[in-house]
Amino acid sequence: MTTKELSSKTCTPCRGGIAPMAPDEARRYAEQTPGWALDDKATLIERRFEFGDFASALAFVNTIGALAEQEGHHPDIRFGWGYCSIVLFTHKIDGLHENDFILAAKINELAEA
């Protein structure tokens, strides 16, 4: 799967009751989401974005928030003056799901715009 294929998908509701993505599969998906770091246990991905000021970081967070609402998949976001850090994992399965990588790919497109 390519980055473009991921970003063209829509997140699907995860109601739980399924196993999180296996580490090998998570590593394959991570290759399609440049800039995102997979943690050691392959249970989450994270990326930090840098900005020239607080207002730019806040605007990016607000754009991500709108995207997250549209996709029905909500990241953990930390931000402050000049930065925004985003953590993605699927809370209902306490690990990674394809939705996390779909949202990461879409966030990457927002950052490039």
C-alpha cells in the first residue's frame, strides 16, 4: 500500500474486540507514513511538527481537530509555542489499527499543504 492509497481511505469505526496490528504489519504501514515514529512495542506512532510561532501551531492543531472529527478517529495532541506532537493509536484495542496510519497519511498531506 502506498501513502496516497492510505490517504484516500476513510477511517472505519473500531468497536474493539479485535487484536491490534502485529508489529511486522505495523512496520510495513509505518513505511508509508514518513516522519512518523513507531514505538518499540509497535503499539503507537508519533510525530512532531515544528512551526515558527504559537499561532501557526494552534492553526495546525485546529485543522487536525477538524480532520479527526470528520474521520471519527481522534489523536492525542500536545502543542505549544512552535510545536505540535501527535500520538496515534486505537484506544479501543490499545494498539495500532489501519485507521491510525490513514489519519497519519492525511495529517502528512495537511502538513505539506
